[in-house]
Amino acid sequence: MTDVSVSTATAGIEVVRGHDAKAMYRAMLRIRRVEERILALRREEAISGSVHVCVGQESAPVGVVAALDDRDKVLSTYRGHGWALAVGVPAESLLAECLGRETGTNGGRGGSPYLSSPEHGFIGENSIVGAGLPVAGGVAMALSAAGENAVAVVSFGDGATNQGASHEALVFAIARRLPVVFVCENNQWSEMTPITVTVPNAQLADRAAGYGLPTQIVDGSDVAAVFHAAQTAVQHARSGGGPSFLEVRVPRILGHYNGDVEHYRTPDDRATHATRDPIARLRDRLLAEGAVDAAALEAVEADVETDLRRREQLALAGPLPDPAGARDHVYAPARPPVPTPFNADAKALRYGLAVNRALDTELSERPEVVLFGEDIAIPGGTFGVTRNLRKRFGERVFDTPISESAILGAAVGASVQGLRPVVEIMWTDFLFVAFDQIVNQAANVRYVARGTVSAPMVIRMQQGITPGSCAQHSQSMEALLAHIPGIKVGMPSNPQDAYAMIRAAIADPDPVVIIESRALYQLSAPVDTEAPVEPVGGARLHRHGGDLLVITWGRMTHTCLAAAERLAEQGIFASVLDLRWLTPLDEDQIVANLGSGKVLIVHEANVTGGFGAEIGARLAEHHFDTLRAPVRRIGLPDVRVPSAPTLQEALLPDMEQIVSAAKELHTRQP
């Protein structure tokens, strides 16, 4: 076997990158023994939940990582213990994480299938099949922007090649010529279904080749072959050649997870896979070629066992996490909300232009800001909101394929690696084809990392009903987003807030969703562009009245203000509170204006499950004694949105409906 040059290890890196054959044997054996102990600890119920091991697949992490250096980053599937150990995550930290200990890589917040250790270059495992590929694109994009000539490697199973997000990630990486190596660990079993059943007529690598990627099919029983293929792919990426795809055909010696009895496999299939064990094959080859003698290998094996016993005891001795900290690190510490005051002397801007001006300012002042999405660069966006930004900022503003999963996943990866991405999802309705990247990726970063890593990204979208929009282009989904811990959600109702809230979102250290109103893009009002950048949060009281409180947000703010004017003419004086931010919710402002004890909540979204229900529930739970009447809600009836304007008008809350409800509420006796 050809020896591989050995690079020096940096402090804290336990398994050096760049191994000779004997070191590769040690590295693979170490992974095997660690995972055998994990399985034993699971049988003893010292570990909770499912465990997914890479027994038989050790050649992939060891062979690929040997071709990397300390600049590079690695992402893996939930079967990623081998990748973590290969890049240098201490075995005691990995074991402690599986054991749910405070001393684990994530303090027990990630567990066996979701652990991470960015300080070792391990961005982490991912429990969602195929979800790591789009994130890897973002990591690679940030590495390129930093000029580090570094490479992102992402591993995934054969089943992930059937996920739409995986294909979007390949397309995105090709379009941006990103330095990504996609490593498919094909063990021929997509969980419990043979890959040949779902892909009967093609090689998996052929799928990637069809997109124009360089591909290699590698025998995963031969760690040297894996290493040499990885060398080629990594050099291709470093030299500016862009992404490539390795299909490493590894054996699956054990089941899909610790409790899998494999009733669906034949004995012959198990036996065939067992004969391809890369550790046994390397040991036999080293002895056959005289590279080392049996005594030397036995010494390695004994040393691995001794070292593992010590590290296992360290892991078992680690304390359990303090339950008092279970709620910590969902968001960064908050600053007091200070909404920018209206300045009547400021220059008037249209709502859409105010968003554009905010993006322009942030791109000018923050070199880490990048802006991307479908048709947002050269065309300037479907609604012209991002027009001319490409001309001013070049490649920091770019168009993407129509691939929402890749767009949002890239934003996650880029943000954890140091960029401040601002991405656009053209219509809120389109968000659901990529919802995983918000719910299961962006929202988790800070919490799982215990605040050591965050995902400061901004997702812009627009929503709401306008004439001719249909049921797939008009939904108001803010309540669904506000339900997700770890995400902040804002809805500006006027040009000043459109400007200020975009800037606040970009400055914020957490993922922020800004939902703009398509119906308000042409609304013009003064915008103070010289005001300090405000923190995320804070409601705005537009009007004060002592008879009832109207709570609203977004487009409905203007309808509620018009209704308040009509009510005042009839001697009923309503306060109108524009929440601006649903997360974080400014409950102090709600309570401060609750004096009348009568509350009307108005939103454009459907009534059932709308965010108004959450406000009403909180008021009933915490301020029942203050209320003098049941909280009243007005919203879209529980129907789909039709396209015809006359049908829309019959459904959308209007001024007359608000006035009528307010009158009824005003006259209601306790």
C-alpha cells in the first residue's frame, strides 16, 4: 500500500489528518471500538434513544478526512460518529454527548444523532435525510468568501439521493461553483429498503453526473482507494473547479439502528457485507504486504482498547446537565425594544423602496452581508424591491436556481460560517417546500450549540391578498413561523418600519423572518434613514383611546386605524397597537394599554390557529381579572383564498366589520 504523507496535528486534534496505512488502521479501529461501546452502553440503558452506527463504513470518514487539512469543514448524517472522531473530536466528549452528559460536545442537547463540534471543523450531524447538503453549500460559500481556499465535505447515505433537497443542493453548488465534496456512503440499504428497489436502473453517481458534476465510484472496502479518490475531489475543489461527487460503496454490517433486528435481510446478504469489512481487509493487507508485523498491529489494538477505557470512564464520570439550563440559549440575550419614532420631516419613501434602501445601507456597512434568491439580482426581484443592488455590490448580490431548500440551507451554512445572508423566498406560500431548513436547521443552531454558534440570517418574503392572487400566492402564515422557538418574526406595516426592521433583522444574532406586505409596497410615507439601528422587538402604539384596545399587525394596521377614526366620530375611542414583531412579542405594551379591559384582535390570516388566538389565550391566562369582556378576534374566515377580487373582498376583514365588532365590544357589559 502506498504511504500517505502525514501532516502535523494542531493542538486538541487527536487524530491527525493525513495518515500512513498503520495510522489509518488505528483510526478506523478506534471508530469501531467507540461505536461498539456506544452500542453496549445503549443495551445497558446508559444511553437513551436510537443509536445509528457506521460499523463497516469507517473507510469513508478516515479516507476522506486524510485528504483534508485544518481549514476544511465536515458535515455528516446522523450516522456521523466516525466523521466526528476522524476530524479530531475527543472520544470522551462524543461518548459523553451520547450519554447525555454536561461534558458532551453539546451538553446533551444533540445526543447521538445530532452532535457537533465546530471547533474541530465538524459542523455536525444532521438527523434529517438529505438536509445537510444544502447547508454544506452555504458553508462552502462562506469559506470561499473568506478567501481561505478551504473545502466543505458533506456525507450522506444512498437514500438521501432520493430527496429533493439533495438535488437542489447539487444544482446550487454547480451554479455557484462551490468547493464542496459530496460523499455518498452507499451501503445499499436506504434504512430498511434496498436502494435497488427505489433506484433500479441507474448508478447513484450517474444522477450527479447528469448535472455535470465530476463523479467517482469507490470501493469502500479499500480505505486507500477512498483516500486517493478524495484527494482528487478535494484538489478539484481547491483549484476552483467546483463541486464533485464520490459514491463510496461501503458494507452495512449492522442494522439501521441499535434496535433493528433486520428481519428484512437475508442471511446471504449479511454474510456478503461482512466479508467486505474495511478494517479486516486493511489488517490482512498490511500483514500480507509486510508493511507491519502482527505484533505491531496487536500493540495498536491494545493501545486503542486501553485509551478507550480511560476515555469511557471520563465520559461516565461527567455530570448530568443542570435542568435549570434547559430553557437557555434559544435566543441571544435581548436588548430593550426601541421602535424608531416617526419623523414627519424625513424624506418620503415607498414601502418597497424603504426595504431596498435598508438593504443598500447594510450591504454598504457590513461586508459580511450577502443577498441572494430567485430573480433578485439582475431582474431586481418580482416586485422590484431589490432593483440596482446587483449593480452596486456585484457578486454579493446574486440570483439562484429555483431551489428554495438550497437557498435556505445555504443561508444556514453561510451564517454559521461567518456571513450575514439575506435571502428572499418570493412568496410565503413557497416557503413550505423548504420548511425543514427553518424548523429543523436554522432554529436549532444556537440551542444545540449552547450559544457558542448562531445562525444570523434574514429571510425576506411577502404575503397577503391582492386582486388576482390565488390560493397558492396569498396565504398569511405568520402564526406558523411564530410557533417555532429560535426564530424571530417581524411584519412591518409602514415604510419607516420596513426600513428599520430590515436593518434590525440583519444586525440581530439570530435567524429572523421579515414578512412584507405585497399590498403595501407602493405606500409612501416619511422614513428617517439617519436614526440608529434599533434592536429586534417592540410594538408601536399608533393611536391612544380609553374605550378599547385594538391589536393588529401588518396590512391590517391601516384598516384598523381607519376604523378607529370612524369610531372616534361616533364617540368611541380606541387604542391601536401595531405589534410589529410577533416574536419577540411585546407583552409589556399590550398590558400597558389594557386599561379598558376590552380587546379586539385583527389580522389578515385565517382565524383558526391565527396568532390572535395566542394573544387571546395569554390575556385570558394572565390578565383575566383585567378583562371586562371576552377577547374578540377578526380575521380571514377558514376558507382558501379565491382569485377573483369580488370574492376576496367578501372575505378580507374591512373597516365596517371592525367598526361593528368594536361597537359591540364597547357596549358589552362585564
